[in-house]
Amino acid sequence: MSEDILDATGVAAPPRLNGELVFEAPWQRRVFGLTMALVDAGTLDYESFRRNLIAEINAWERSGRPGAEWSYYRCWSRALESSLVDQNAVSSTELETRAKRLAARPHGHDHT
């Protein structure tokens, strides 16, 4: 994984504690790892993804929704989805279909 990505600073920088990446749930680690694997494989352009991530964070900040829980990795996930669609790696229809299929699975079965 490229060191400049891991050392990213600013609004798009992943949360850290004592210099280590922080993940509050397994899905966050997975979406981060998937993104970095796609970047390393040349499937995803990191700069385009980073711009989408910044846009997602800014959109959340501007939303002003009372009670809207902040989640860096929800913004990350939405940025990944939009980046993959922007870069023609997957269609928005396919993303929606897969999301519905995953959402229909029973709770606790997220590894199959």
C-alpha cells in the first residue's frame, strides 16, 4: 500500500489514535482494506476517491441534520461507491442490486 496514502492528512485523513488507524467495527476495516486493495490493483484512482471522500464529508457537514450521527467510514463507503461508478468499475444498478441482496441477509451473517 502506498505510504503517501497512509500518511494522508486533512479532511480526508482516516481516524487515528497514537498514529494507528482506528476502526470501530469490522465493516470499517473491510471497506478500508477493499479500497486500498483496489487502489493497489490499479482499479481505483486514489485521487478521484479522495475528492469524492472530501465531497461526502462536506455534504455531511452541510446537511445540518440534527441527530445525524457522524461516521467517517459511512462517508468513506459512499465515496468508494461513487468512485467505482465514476470510473466505470461497476454500474450504479449493480451496486443497488448487491446492496439490496446484502441487506436482505439475516443479521450476523456478514461473512458469507
